[in-house]
Amino acid sequence: MVHYAQNELLSITDFTKRIATIVKGVKDEAIEKIGILKNNRLEAVLISTTEYEKLKYYEEIVEALENKELLSIVEQRSATPLSEYVTSEDMAKKFNIDLTSL
């Protein structure tokens, strides 16, 4: 969970009144982030393009790692001989599940 200082939270009304100053502060990194509130609930967060690009980069890295892990699982499973496969009916019997009720 992200924490906000009191000066990092603005109502949408205050935000729209001071948008030019706020955007400049975020762009110049004088302000890290601004949480925009609507009816006292966080609706959006304004961050610099540099920070946004970093977040997207990290997201891509995490996605690539997840894909690599999934590929590894698929490769391991594809090496399993068909004779070792278990049918869904056998699994249902083992765990006492009625497949017709699903």
C-alpha cells in the first residue's frame, strides 16, 4: 500500500484549480506524486513520465519472468509421458467430486 503525505492528497476541485503548478512540480520532481480525491476516495494518482516509464519497465520485467516460469512449467509437463496423465474423471473420483454437478 502506498502512503501519502497530507500535501500529496488533493480534492479533484483543488487539483483542477492548481493543475499547472502541480504538473510542473511533479515534472520537476519537486513533488513525487499527487493523489486525487473524489468524495474523499482516491481516484487517481499523478506521477512524472519518468516514474511512469520506470513502472512500465518493471512491469515488463515481471511479465517476462512470469512467462519464463510458465514456459518452464509447460516444458516440464510436455516431458511427462501420456501414461502418467490422470483423467479428470479419475481425479473427481479421488476427491469425491460429482462432475455432473459442475
